[in-house]
Amino acid sequence: MTEGRFIVLEGGDGVGKTTQAALLSSWLTAREIPHILAREPGGTPVGEAIREIVLDRGDLEMPAESELLLILAARAAFVHDIVRPALEDGQVVLADRFALSTLAYQGYGRGLDLGDVRDGLRIATGGLRPDLYIVLDLPAEVAGDRQRRGGMEPDRIEKEGDGFLQSVRAGYLALAETEPGVQVLDARGTPEQVHATIRELLETCFPETFQ
């Protein structure tokens, strides 16, 4: 049986996480590597309900602390219902966002105390860490242009504007210097080029699973 691995795609909105997650899932399927593809917040009934509140309810004025606690609640369900069972079953879990997003968005972006955010994350995850975070990096203005060209409507958080998104990007880059298991990849280039770079990274880091 394939050794279970927990791989997370991270980065600001518009960097191509969803596209790359789909390409990786197709690649794993072609190689007959058992895996689960999931997104955060979401992936469970509780998580999807919270996702709607956090991202789609632009009419709600939400304190940063409330946003954080909602996301942590969704993550606790995600870890309990999806990630741990899949890893115990020897599967690869491929996630679109995890704890690093919370540090970048609610910590660096919203300005909440990073120590408080980490305390909440420890409760929500039970100490579970991914084997690898892959941060897809683009300047915020380039990522925003991609979204606009793709006709994507900004969600409640994306509507915070360029200054907020620049703070989030700076947070990701800072976290990559201090957090274990984080690799930053340049997200410029075609989806196929970025996908090839991600595949090479996975095969190098975990040859027993992905080669």
C-alpha cells in the first residue's frame, strides 16, 4: 500500500492552487496512487456550511476573531473526518489550503496575534502537520489580473483589496523562512509548466510515494 502523505497547496488567491490541485489529482490517478482531493475551508458538511458564511456572505460585518474561530471550526472537522482517516488508510491527502493559510490571512492579513492563531491551530489540528506545504507565489497584482481575466467574482476576503492581499503574500514568504516543511514555487508560467515543477518536487522529496 502507498504510504500516506499529506500535501498542501498554498498561496494567495489567483495563484492557481485549484488548477494545480486538479492536475495533481489527475496525475495521481494515472499512477494509481490512492488519494483524496479536498479544499479548505470545506470538505465536510460542517466545513462547507462555514465556507459559505466566511467567503460568500459579503453582507456580514465579521470581526477578525470571529472569522478565525469559524475557520478553525471547519478545520477541526476536516482533520477529524477526512485527513486522519485517509492517512491511516495509506492514502495521499491533497489539500487546497490548511493551517499556513490561517497564519497568512488571519495573522499577517488581519493582524491577529500570531501566538493566539497558533494556539487555535493546535486545538483544531490536534498537532497534525502536513508532510509538505507548496506555496505558489505570485505578486498580488498579477494574481488579481489572473482572476479578473478568468471572470472570477471576488469573495468576501478577496474584496479586502490589494493592500490586504500584499500583506498575505508577505506573510507567506515570511512563514516559508520560519515554518518547517514549506517550499515556495514561482507560479508564473503555464499551468503545465508549474505542474511539472510540482511533480518534480514531490518525486524528489518523497520518491517512495510518487516515483
